[in-house]
Amino acid sequence: MNNNQSAEYQTGQAKAQAEEKASQLKDQASSAAQSAQESMQQAGQQMKEKAQDAAEAVKNATGTNS
């Protein structure tokens, strides 16, 4: 293998490694986004339940719950 072929090989190797690393980072970002979305959905559900409980408590306190 001459110097030119060696340089081309090393360039190809570096490109393949960079592409693999980019793919890994993309997967990690996607996973983090999915986790954040799930956390926000859970928080929203909890807030909704607390608001419903508070509304129910007000109805009970004022005697307007039928």
C-alpha cells in the first residue's frame, strides 16, 4: 500500500467512525427527547388530576356537588 492509498484508507476509516458517532449521538438525542415527552405527559396528567380534585373539593365545600 503506497502513501496515497494509506491516506485514503485512513480518511475512509475516520469518516466511518464519524458517521457511527453521529448515529450514536442522534439515537441518544432521540431517546432523551422521548423521555422528556413522557415526563411532561405524566406531569400534565398529575396536574389535571390535582385540578379535578381541587374542583371537587370546592364543590363539596360549597354544597354544589350533585
